[in-house]
Amino acid sequence: MNIVLEPGASALLDALHRAGFAAYAVGGCVRDSLLGLAPHDWDLCTAARPEQVMELFGEKQCIPTGLQHGTVTVKRDGKLYEITTFRTEGSYSDGRHPDSVAFVPDVREDLARRDFTINAMAYSAEEGLCDPFGGQEDLARGVVRAVGEPLRRFEEDALRILRLYRFAARFGFVIDEATEAAAKQLAAHLDCVSVERIEEELNKLLSAPKPGAYLEPEVLAFVLPELPPDDLSEAREIIDALPAGAEEVTTRWAALLLPLGEDGTRKALKRLKCSNAVIDGVSTLVKEKAPRTPTLSLQAKRLLGKYDLHTVQQLTALWSALQPERKDEFTALQKEAGTLTAQSACCRVSQLAVNGRDLMAAGVAPGPGLRRALEALLEEVITGRLPNEKAELLAFAAKFSAS
């Protein structure tokens, strides 16, 4: 099995080998290469100790990111590469991090501490693929399986429970029966995991192509206790009907949390310490109901009066998933919103050909009446009863103010 190593990673491995140290590409970059995907990062492991790595590549090129755990980050050609010494790990008293590590000479001992077989492979051009736990076969079968004893893997680090479902969803793999049974059994241990890491994993899970089947009720009960289990079945179908990808995760969050309403959604996302932008974006989608105004253009203008085009696109995608029988209607609405935006159509008071100063100059008194006059002008324009032209708007405003 030959893997094409990224040039920077290959050069670093060659340097380690020339210095007499065993060294490999390891983990996700090997997995993705075997799947025919372009790895995002190239992580390396070696028999060299951290101080030997820093001596070999020079302190100016090295960042001591985790010396106590054997990790040095090396800068090469503008890129960063993590190089970690082969290690075993002691007990995990906090259910997340090892209390101690011990450096070892054999890569197989290092691979034995990893979470899943598909992530427990190493590769070097000299030795080829090192796969002591059958990761390549599991990739071929489309299975996510724990390395060694599943209960022990999840007892060591409860975050692996969420990573299990996230990896399975990302690749559309099935989950090994014993591995999933252990994950469900220990799901309560997720209380050891910070809400920030939980939110990060849920975001990645919801970004997967079809994550619905991997939203496991017995696990979500501990990370999203606010969500009624009875509503999950419908939410799964809606989520799978929505566009995939990290940029679409806001809409999928809305589909998942829809039963909570706006207030419940805000509380759940705040507990997970989501950003204000995420909380506001998801809550907006949850609270906004699909319009039933008969005129397509008027629907689009009223939405654009409240939201930007991207939010309107998210809303129409969500409504299409919620009401597939109206998908054509919502697709047309999204297209109309795009056309109106491209045409700079007037949908907001700020887009009127007049402003408050113009109206006051024309005799409209300042105060609440001024705002009402501007809103009346906008209604006339978006319904097509008046053109967005200054003279006609001022004439209407004068009559409105006098009435």
C-alpha cells in the first residue's frame, strides 16, 4: 500500500530517518489518504524524544506545544506539522486527559492508545502501512470500531463517544456493535467533557452529509437534555433534507431545536456557550414561520425587510425540509429574494428615496409620527402602490401627515 506523502511531511520524515529515528505519518492523514481524500493536516510520530526533535530541526523552527505529552510543532515552508513521540498513557482520573505519559520505542504501542482502528494506522515510505488493529479492513468494510476494549477507550476519554458518531456520520459508516454498546453504556460520562468541546463535536456531526441516523437519543439525552426525545425522529429526517457542510450547520441546528421554540433554543445554545452570532442566527430561523402571503414578490420583500439574503436562503431551505410539499414555492421565494437583492429593490426604510430629514423639510413633524410616515411609505412602495421616487413619496407623506 503506497500513500503519497505531502512534500513537507515527507521531508520531515526523511530528516528523522537520516538521524536514526523511526518516524511515520499517523492518524487522520493516513485514514484519509486510504479513502482517497486530501488530508487536512499531516501529523507525524517518531521514536525521537521531544528534545531530540527540537535539536534536529532547530529551536527557531520548533514550537514546544506539548512537551509533557511529547508533542513539538515544527514549521516548514509556511506550514505547521505536529511531531509526537511514541507514547503510552497512564490512568485518566478526570475522564478526559491522561495523568501521565511514558515514551516508548515502538509505534505499535503508540497506536494501541488511540480511539478507533481507522485512526490507529501509521505509514512511512520505508516500511509501508503499519496497521496492527485492522484499520484498513474496517475502512474497506465501512465500520468504526474502537481499538481494543471499547469500554476502556470511552472510560479514558468520554469525548470519544461523540467522536464515534461524528466519524461514522462523516463517512457514512456503520458503528461496530460492541463499540456502540459501550458508548451508550457510558454516555453519562459526557458530564466530564466541557460544553465547548461538546458544541464543537455537535457542529461537526451536524455538518456531515446525512447525520440523522447518527443522532443517538441515548447520547443526546446527556448533551442536549432540553430536547424532547419524541421529537427527534422527525428532526432527523428534516436535518437530512437540508444542505450539508459547516456553512449550513446553523440551519440544521434550527431543525434540531425547533421543538424548543425561540426561548428554549436560546437557553440551550447559551448553555453550550455558543457565540452570540450562532444563538441569534439559529433562534431567528426557529422563530420565523413560513409565510402565506399570496404574492411571491411581496413575501420576498417582507423577508428582506427583516433579514439579509443569506438568512432568507437558510429560512427557505429549512421550510422546504419542514414542508416538502411546498418545496417549489420556497425555491421560487428564494430565487425572487436573490433577484430583488441583485436589483437593489427597496425592502427597508433605509432604501427609500427619502429619509427623515426630507420629510421634516417637507413639514412632517419629528417624533413618532415621522417613523410612522416612513413605514407607511415603505408599505406603499413594497406593495407597488407607489414608485420609490422622491417627489411622489414626499407628496404622499404630506397627505399622510395631514390625515
